Amino acid sequence: MYVVNDFQVSNYSKCGQGFMVDNTKYNFNVGDLMTMSNDISFPVVLEWFVGNSFCNNAKMDNETNMCKGKSVCQDAERKPGHPAYRCTCSDAYGGNPYVNDGCQGKAMAAIFGVAGATIVITLTYCGIKKWKIIKDREYFFKQNGGIMLQKLLFARKDRVNRYALIFNNEELKKATDNFSKTNIIGQGGYGVVYKGILANKTSVVIKKSKVIDQSQINQFVNEVIILSNINHPNIVKLIGCCLETHVPLLVYEYIINNTLCHHIHKEAMMSLETRLKIATETAKALSYMHTTTQIIHRDVKPSNILLNDEFSAKVLDFGISRFVPPGQSHLSTYVEGTIGYVDPEYFCTGKLNEKSDVYSFGVVLVELLTGKKIHSLEISLNIFRGAAAYLTSLLERNALFKVLDKQLKSEVYAEVVKGIAKIAINCLDLEGNNRPTIKKVLTELEHLRCVLSSINAKGHISCS
């Protein structure tokens, strides 16, 4: 190592300079100091020695011998007359000769090196992948309204079923065989509906949107909030939801017997007793919503009424439903719903109230009686203005039976059928104030069920 002080090169620098070189390959030149800042390089060899004896003496004492394992001892001198030695790994071995098992076979070392590198790379990849999955889940949770949903659920502590079960995507993939096409039980512009079986063997329906935008997220959150506050045998039960996927998923109880729309427009094999049962149970669900939870469904129609294997009604699809705070008679909202079932007064004013559901229910009664969709009936004038007048005209002309579904044309049931038609006419009044409450409609339907039971029992039942 050369050290040049400021006395020797005062014309160059007042600071001393030091650098290491190989004495056998470099001769000092003062001029090199002038170019040292230009990344000049010098040949350097580093050597070290251990011990205070030559190898023969060192090997006699295993405790002090510094050459370990598969190593070789080489004699050296620190300077003349001062013995020392150094250790190197034997041929075909590499590593650190100064530690136990430090010298490893070069082939094995390579294998260990590759294996170690592979493990490190694999763990790093898995770590990155796991981190990405976690970040994706967090992103989708926020995108799908998870934060808003949490705030709304915790803000309404007084309601039942405040906590909907949160599923992860893997659970639902397993339940549907990775969302297999064979498990699709319904689809449309809104998305796809799958049947699934959870790990606990519970059959469920999983609703998956095709695309998602802010309005759909709002509907999704709204439906979870609404259904988490409802507990009624004639309203479909929300089992839970999944927020960690690209689009949110809703998980409902599985209702085995399709929708009312399917049965009255495709099969049309239901008896009057069954139809009246469905109408009564739907009215029960709506009455519960209006009086107990202050919720307006806003999209009552046959395709939103499910039937189980006993033809019991289950109202579903609360995506556009609204909660009316106590003391308020209505809500002013953008008009939403299905044309043909939307209350014309609400359509014109944007004022939503309980009677809006009553109008829609009146349309359902018309379809239960006729077996036809409201759009296909030969109603004069605009469909909004003509439904009640149309039925009234049929009753006045004693022509109602001409439009009835074939299952209802027995003269034996004429009184009950006309009673249902009159309820429908009252529900379809253009002025909401003139319509009955759904609770009153329910009372009238229950009376008609009693009358029907009396007819079937040949007058043995009293319906006062």
C-alpha cells in the first residue's frame, strides 16, 4: 500500500493519499496522482495468512488448526522468518475452508445454488401473487360498494339480520363448479343466475351481474341493505354476498319452482285456489314491507315472485326498492320500474308511495286472471289509462269470462273470480288516493280464499 503525504506532493494536494496495488505489477509514478480522479485503476491482489506455524505443526493440534473439512493447508510466510499458512478447498470442492463443512462438492453446490435460487424465486412469486390477490380484493371490495355497505349496515342497528354473511370467491366457485354453464338457471340483460351448493350442503342461488357501473353498485348495496332488514316467509332470504370479485355477487336461498311469470305465461296449469294463494301471500309480503319496514318495492311483477314446491310465494329483487322514513308520505325519485307495472301517477309526478306498489299488484292480479302479459291484452287507450276501465267494461258487459285463463272459467267460481277482478280494478285506479292499502287488499283476498274453500267444501265453511 502506497501512502503519499502532503510534504512529498505539496504541489498536488495538501491531503495524504493512499491506495493498494500489487507490488509485482505496478511501479509508483507521481503522475498517477494527477489522474486518479479519472477512474484510473491499479492491479490489486489481496493475500492473507493464519496461524503462527507451518502446516505440519498446525495439523498436530486439531483444536487450533484452522483448515476444516475438505480443505488443504498451504505453507506461507508473513515475512522472512515468520511462518504462517493459508487454507484452500480441495480439488472439486469450493466454499469456505475455515468453517466446518464449508467446502462442498462443486456439482452439489451448483445444485444447492439452483435449488436455493428456485425456492427464493418461487417464494417471491407466490408472495407477489398473494399480495396482488389481496390488493385486488381490497380494490374490488371498495369498487363494489363495500365501504358504503358497511356504513349503512352499522348505521341501522335496530334492524334484524344486520349482518349478511360475506362469502369469498373461492367458496362460490366451488359451489357452482367454477360457475359452470350447467349450473345456469336464468340469465338476461342484467346478468346470470347460477344454482350452487355450499360446503354445508345448502342449495343457493347466486346472482352475478354481467357488467357493473355506479348505478348497479347502488342497486346492489340497496338490495343488501333492504334484505338485511327483512325477515318474512314470503320474501326471499338473502344468505350473503361476495364483494371481492370484479362484479359483486348476491347469494339467496334456492327456491325450487321457478317464477310466477313462468307458471302463468308458459305452463298455465294452476288452479284458482293456487292463484289466489299466491296473490294472498304476495299481498302479505307487501303489507309487511309497508307497515313493518316502511319499504316500497317499486318493481312488483310476476317475474319477481318466486314459487316453491308448495306454490308459496317469495317476493324478490329489491334493487330499486326504497325505504320511506317514518312520518313521510312519499319519496320524490327518478322513475324506475317495468313499463306496464309502473304506477301512472308515480310515472307522471315522480312521487313514490305505498299506493305505487298497490297499482303494480293490481296488474299482477290481472295477469293471474287472464294468464296473459299485460302488454298483450287488447286494452283500449294507453295501457296506463286503460287497464281498470278495461276490466270494468268486461264486468259490466258480463264478458270477463272471455278473457279468463281456461283454468278459471268454471261457473262454480264466478263469484270469487269477479271478486278478484273488482280488487284489481280498485288497485288500478289512476288516482293513488282512491286505491286501497295493501293491508285492505290482503283482508279482501283472505275473505275470497275462505269463500273458495267454502265452495269446495260445498258450503260447510262460514266466511262472515
